Amino acid sequence: MNDKLKYIPEIDGLRAIAVILVVFYHLKIPFFSGGFLGVDIFFVISGYLITKIIYHNYDNKNFNFFNFLIKRIKRLFPALLFILLIVVSFGYLILSPVDYVKVVKSAISSFFFISNFYYWSESNYFDQINEFKSLVHTWSLGIEMSFYLIIPFIILFFKKLNKKTILSIIISFLILTTIVCLYINSKGPVIENNSLGGIFFGKYISDTLFYLIPFRLYEFFFGVILFYLPKQNFNKFNKQIFFILGLVLIFISLVIIKPNLELQIIFTIPCLIGSAIIIHFRDAEHFNFILKNRISVFIGLISYSLYLIHWPIITLYKYIKVDKLILSEKLIILAISILLSFVSLKIIEKPFRSELKKIKILILTFLSIIFLSLSSITILNEGFVDRLTYEQKKILTNEKKLIQPCEKIFSKNKNIKEKICLNGNENDLDILMLGDSNNMMWFEPFKNLSEKKSLNVVAYKHICENFPNESIKYCNEIRTDAKILIVGHTWFRYQETSTLDEQAVNWINNIKEIKKNKNLSEIRKILIFGQIPFLKSDNLNYQSCYLKPKNFSDNRKCDLFYEKQLANEKFFNDTKILNDKLNIYGKELIAQDFEFLFIDPIKTLCKNNTCKQIHNSKVLFRNNNHLSNYGSQYVYDQNKDIIENFLFPNNL
């Protein structure tokens, strides 16, 4: 017996729901902010079908691990290779050299089904930077392949047990996994365990739970468990009730879940249970027409190609356009994605699922060699810099200074969880910098200052209950004799319901409380850098826009776009007002106990809603909410006399 079991149209209907959720989520269709749950539904379906295939082949003494993997690869690889070639080819025409190299590296990881590990080491799936990572969605294929490697041995073990024992094991595993994930999540934001050679140390917990198979395996088991459930004779009415319940549970998860929610696993479980219920009661009359109708089945049949194709189209088009997608563009992208997915199903997926004859193997081998060769050449040539103009090449020579604020290291203080920026001796500080990532971006000018004056400076991020979000009064994570405190932060939160006045007072009072902290009793001077001009939308970052190849490059278009965004966004004016209020309350409250100085970056960078993006062929912004090293140094230099006279009045 082979693994080609009886076709189940309802499964394709459920696949249709899953892929529609994902596509609508990526297209930012209203009410689908939880659409990433579609991937979880795919995992449940995979758990059920793969268990069924393996079990029957074991039962008929026809299971071969190598053949099993070959069939899975035949199912996944040809369409994936097609997409990788398309992305790498179009990337040459569209992407900046830096972005092109990143996409190519991610494509190689996708080729070997390890992109989940690649992205785990890089970033958070929901960060705005992922809006332009054309292959970030292939992380799920890495999870799938890991499952294929594990599940045959689990099924073989289960074959030795009775169904009651198996059910007990699976239920215990699901409960244990949930508890472990919740426990690990509570230890955030980063892992501090040095076991296994320290490969997990310093990694973000949210990324680890999202990308790695040990924390995703339980989702497949919501499908696996269906195969071992005892047969029950439910009447037609009860089947329909359960089927509706499954749909309702998926809907509940869709409504309540959002990206970056804490304890996200709890909000995912209704969707997983609902998906399992729908599969189990797929023969419910009347209501199962939702899954069995021609449209649902068609979308289910193209679901794999649609999943692969839609995201690269969205990201590459947005990369060209820069601006937000309008409804008509979203509909066109959806239509093109469906059309290409149908073509992929007919000429790639179906032909390669059948017997792999020599000609098919030769085609796949040839295309694989082409892909790997192109990818290697791209990396060796640093993304083909010659595609740029002379002016762009000058900007690119400074790219390394635009990426990270420093070469981050781990603190010697075990209480500090996240990597730090340090120049000099951490145990003998002169300047202490606190805040979030917007604090770290100010490190460059103070590193240069500390080298000039032989000072020790450190920048910490997300410590003391994420100060200054909370008061520093009871913070005991750090103890220092530093006399200078510099605070940088994302001060303006456009989601806030409190008034700007209330926000400013809260921030300043939290900072003022430093006078009550004995561990920081030597602080004498407090310098605050206000909010920088930023865009709340997920648009292309500045350097990517300015470094697109000649045919797609229009720097004036970039200037006009960002200027338009700033001018049209109400919160830009609010940020200016908030900065003024931070300065006013700082002088009223902080200056009672400390020497105080406030620097407003907006007044340095912007005039009449027009903000500088480039100066001396160097990009001032690292992304939409952070200055580059050059940008922070530029703001410092424009205020140098004020800052240094404040910090060292006797040394000038």
C-alpha cells in the first residue's frame, strides 16, 4: 500500500480557510490581524494526514523512511525552488545590494528547509522589518520538515502501545508543552541559560518559541491525536453542532489574538482545537458544504503554491512602491497570486508529485545548481554594487555605520539580560545610558566623546522594568558611581489614550525617582534626548529606499514620500508637542534635584515638516524609528557646544 490515501475534499476546504487567513493577514485586510493562525491550522492538518499515511504504511509493512522523506520533498521542494528562483531573479532588478544579499542568504536557508533557524537567529516575525523579507514565511517549511524527521519514530513507538495509553501520552504532552512554553515566556525577554554550548544564550524567547520545532510540535499533535480517538457513533445533529463549534473556536482565536501578545499559546489553543474538531467531524451534513464546495476545494488545492507565492509578490511590490498598498492593489496582488498558484499547481506541483523520472530529476538538479550558483555569486559580489549610481555607492560605503549602534556584548553584570554597548570599564562608569533601543542609538557620539576624554560609558536597554516606562526608584539591577545619566527612549506612543501632558509628566516623574535609588546615588546630571521624527507605518526603511538599483531608484521620490508621511501624520505634530512638554516638565521637576538638559532631535533634523534623510552622502536614519550612527552623531554635533558645556563646563 502506498501513502496515497482516499482523497478528502473537506481537508482541502480547511486548507482554503488556513491560506485565506494568512494571505489576508499579509495584505492587512481589516479584521484579519490574527490571520497568521492559518499556519497553525496547516500544522494540525499535517499532523493528521502524515500520521494517517505513516500508520497505514507501517500497518501494511510498507513503510520506508527514505521513501517517505522523498515523497515529502517531492511535495514541497519543486514549487519552493520555483519561488526561490523568481525571488532571486527579481531581487537583482529591485533590491538594494544589502537587502539583496540578505534575501539570497535567506533563500539558501529556505532551499535546505532550515529558514526557521535562520530567522530565529535574526529577528522577530512580527517586526516591521519583516514586511520586506520576501521569504520569511518559509520558516513554516523548516518546521514541517523537522516534523517529518521526527514523527515516523514517534508513530513506531506508539505502535507498541494501546490507544488509551497513546491518548494519555499525547494529552500529557500537550499540557506539558503549554506549561513549559508559558514558563519560558515568563522568563523573557531573552534566554540566559548557557547549556548546550550557549547556543540559546541571549536569544529572544519570543523568537525561540515561534521558530523552533520543540515549541511547535504540540500543534501537529492536535492533528495526530485524531487518528487515535476511539470511534463514536454521533448522530447527524451532533456532528453538525461539533462542526459549527470548530468554526466558532477558530473565529474566537482570530478575534482575540494579535501579533506579539504575551502568552500567545493560550490564544492559539481554541484555533487548534477547532481545526481538530472540524477534521474529526468533516462528514457533518449541510454545514460541511463550507469546505466541500468547488471554490473552497480549488483554493485548498492551490493553497501550498498560494502560500509560497503571495508574500514575495507583496514584499517586492511594496519595495518598489514604498507607500502603503491601496485596496485595488491588494485585489490585483490577490488575483495574480491565485493565477500563478494555479499555474504552479498544474505545471510544477502535480507533475513532480508523480513518479520522479530521470528528466524530472535532471530538471530539478539543473535548476538547483543554477540557484545555488547565482546565490553564491551574489554573496561574493556583495549584492552587485555596480547596479548603483556613483552617489549611491558613496552612501553604501557608509552602510556598516547604518546598521547597528555598536558591537553589542553581554554585560559582566548577570542581572543585565540584554546585550549592551560599552566603551571602557563597565565597573568604573563615568556615563550611564538608559532606555530602550532609542537609547542605544545615541551611543555612537558618546563612545567617540569617551575615547576623546578617556571616559567609561555604557548603554543599557530594557532594564529596571524597562525604565523609563516604570520608576527607577526600586531598581537594583545596576549599581554605579557614574555622575552622568543619559536617557533615550521611544517617548511618543500613538496608541496611548492618555493626554500628551499626562504622558510627559509620567515619563519625567519616573526619571526623577532616581534620586531615591541608593544604587545610583552619584548621579548629578541628567541629559534627555527627546523623540526623533519617525513613521508609525511599516514602510520601507530609508537606506533601502535610497539604495535601490538605477532603474528603480528615485531619491527625490523617497524624500517626497517621507516628507508627505511626516506632514500628513497627525502624530508628527504630537511628537513635537510632547518633546516641548518633556523639556518643560524636566526643567520644573528634574532640575529640582539634578542639573538637567533636554535635546530635541526634531528641531535639529526638521524644518517645516521637512526632515533631513541624507547628509554628506550618508543616511541619517537606520530605519523608520532609529537614527543611524551617523545620524546620532549629526544631531550631537549640531548641539555639541550645548551638550559638552553642560557635561564638562570646566574642561572647555
